[in-house]
Amino acid sequence: MNGTRKPTHPGEVLREDIINPLGLTVTEAAKDLGVTRKTLSALLNCKASVSPVMAVRISIATDTTPESWLFMQTKLDLWNAQQKFPKRNKIKEFVELANA
């Protein structure tokens, strides 16, 4: 996954593909999802991650699966984590340790 483009944050997908085209305000969408405006705003502005509970809420509201929302978040989280380890040679493989 290293070297590929950064995955899109699920909050951006929710904002650009669902909330904006429907003409919903953040306040309206938050009320529909049963969360605070602050909570939804953080997600839509890519400042918060999709939790399992939020994934369920979004899936019910959008007739999608919670797994699809969690998969988007996991892809992004893994991509971000991999950026911290650009050089594999700094980490020893367990096989190398066993043969030492």
C-alpha cells in the first residue's frame, strides 16, 4: 500500500457524495443521524475517524453497509501508519531474529 495515493477520508465521502448533493445542512444531517452537530462536523472535516457506532448510523441512513464505512477508515488508517515506516530496514523481521 506504500506509494499509492492517500485513501479518501470517509467523512469526505459522506460530505461530497451524500450530504451536499441532498442539500442537507450539517445540523440537519446530524439530527437525522442522532449525533451532535459538533460530532458530525468533525467527521465531515476529516478531524475525526468513523467509529463502529457511527458506521452503523451512516449505513442505516444511506442504505449501505457499516463494513463499507469501516473499510474506508481502515484503509486510511493503514495508509497513515505505513507513512511512518518508509524504510523497512529499520525493523527486523522475526525470521532474521530467529536465525541470529
